Amino acid sequence: MKSLNELIDEFMAFDYRAYNLRLNELEKLRQAFVVRFPILSIADIEIDDYVIGKRYILPSGRESFCYLLERSPLEELGSMRGGTALKFGIYYGQTKNDPTDMYRFKSSFGADHVSAFDGVKRVIVKLLQVASSKNVTGIDNNALSPMFKGKILSTYFPEEFLPVFSEEDIDYFLRKLNLFEYSFYSKKLFEKKQKLLEFKQSHEIFSEWNNQVFMRFLYAKFLNRPYNYDLKTIQMIGAENEKLQLDAINTAIANISDRIIPPPHLGKAELAYFMRSANEKFAALRRADFKCELDPTHLTFTRRSRNPVYINKQYTEPHHLIPIEYHAEYSTNIDISENIVSLCSHCHNKLHYGKDIDTELKQLFKLRESELASIGVTTTFSKVRNYYK
Ligand SMILES: [Zn+2]
Ligand SMILES: [Zn+2]
């Protein structure tokens, strides 16, 4: 299982940047919603500016309070889909058993649609009041459905309420973060939600993120529900990552005096851990243009890789011409791209397991002889040939 820090690193490498780009646009839409439905005017909203279900009847049907919160791009700021439209207290449309389009409402809000709608608005106003005075119990006791309450609060107060609306998800995240306590079994949703928020605000890294980004992290890394980025964003961040990584590799391999420092004498098992630098390996495959150095027409395939520098590159395998178990015979580091060749799987296996390999070995030796000498590795073909006996 990955540690929290590993998950954060993964998230930072891609989602953090990608989602922040999208967030700039979404934040403008959120602000536009708050301007369209100011807290102080909620009591004055007309019924058709509130209900979901009139999008085929009214031109403004896709701009209603409930439609915007549930379906518009604002859904990307936290989703409350699921359940019936009765979660809004009142809606326009059908039920499972009745195909007549009409106002439908929870009778607990009123006896007819006009009084029910007034009841719903009063409850929303009350919700925003108790939220402004940080009365968590008041929020939990409010009569609106829990998902809808969550969405309204995180839309009007994005930094004070996490955009995670399902109690099941909140419990799951608390458990994943080792924050779930026995006493939480008797706690209500918003009480637990605020515990999660307190943790976020006290965390060294999460406290630097806004609630939206934190929500994306929780869903992407704990529930494997990543945000659906558009292709342009994926390519852009991919190119940025590739550039960052290439710059790091190029810097690492530019300094020849560091690269040739021989490693301490190591046993065979330790060698496997301490040598085989990823940068040198990559540099070697890249210089061969990800082709087989014995014959560039040898068949390979495209790599399946999440590492940006390998994406869409041909698959070849790095092979140390002077095998690294003989490193002690040299005063220069041999885990270095000058000693690494790029081979197709067939040729690579032939070198390791084949009977007659003199031709191939000679060809590779000729290819690298002078280059190896230039970094202080002087050897002969017969010496190299003996390593393969
Ligand atoms: Zn090999
Ligand atoms: Zn080959």
C-alpha cells in the first residue's frame, strides 16, 4: 500500500496542476452563481428560477438554482447526483409511477406547491444563517437533504465546507486517513465533515491547497475516481512533465566528472540495488532513438508507460556491455550510458543466453570501444568476450 506522501507526490505530478487550471474557470462559474442567487435574496426566488425539470419547457430551465447546482459545470465542484429530485424539496416533473409533469414536493414543507416552495426557501435561508454562525449542530439538524445542504454550503462558503457530500464517502476518507474514531459512530455528517476539514487545515501540505483540490485528491487517490481531464490538458501537462524530467536527466548526465566516480565495492546482490541508474539507462536508450543497436530495423513495440519520458517511445532493453558485476575491475563507473546499449528483446536475450554471439558482441564492442576509452574504461574484446562465457 502506498503511503500518504507517495499519493500526494503522484497527485502533484499531474492532477494538481491539471485540476487547478480547470478550477480557474469553475471558480468564475461559482462566483456567477452566487451573484445570480445572492444569500440575501433567496427568499425572493421565483419557483421556476428554483426548480429542476423545466429545461425543455423554459429557455431559462438550465439556469435554475437546482439545475445549476446539480447538472451544470458546477457539478465538477462536487457532485450531488443520485437519489430523486425530491432532495431539492420541490421539483417539476414526473414520478416513477405518474407520468404527469407537475410540481412535486415533500409534504413536510407544505400542503401545496406554493406553500411547500416557501417552506423550502425558509429552510435554505435558515441553513445559510446557521452556517454563517458556525453552528454545525444547526446544519446537521436542518431539514434539507444532506447532499443538497453540502452542495449549497460549499458553493456559498467554499473554504469553510468540503465539497464531499455523501456520508459514506466522508466516513471512508476518515478511515483512509486514520482519523475515524469510535465516537464517530454516533456523530452526524457535518460534525464528521468538519473533523476532516480540521485535519486538512492542520496538515503540512493539504493546508496549502483549497478545498476543491483536496476533494479531487480524496476521490482520485482513495476511491480511484480521477477527474476526466480533456485531451488538451492531458497533453499540455504531459509535455510539461516530460520537459521537467528531461531537464533533470540532462542536468544529471551533463556532469561527466560525477558520472565516472566508481561505486564502492559491492557484492552481487547489493549491486542490483545500488547500481543501474534510471537516468543513464534512459540516456542510453534515447541516444539509440529507442531502436536496437545491432540492427535498427529489428521489430519492437510501443511502450506502455506512465513515465512521461517513455510515453509513445519504442520498447528496447538496456544492456551493460561490460556486465556490472565486473565493475571492480575498473576504476571508472561502468553503470553509465557509454557502457549501456539499447537492444530489442530478441538480441538482448541472445547475448545473455545464446550459443554463438561473437558477431553481435564484436559489433557492439566496436560501437563503444573508443567512447569507453574516452571516459577511462580501457578494455579489450577478448576480455569482454570472457565475461560472456
Ligand atoms: Zn543484459
Ligand atoms: Zn535486435
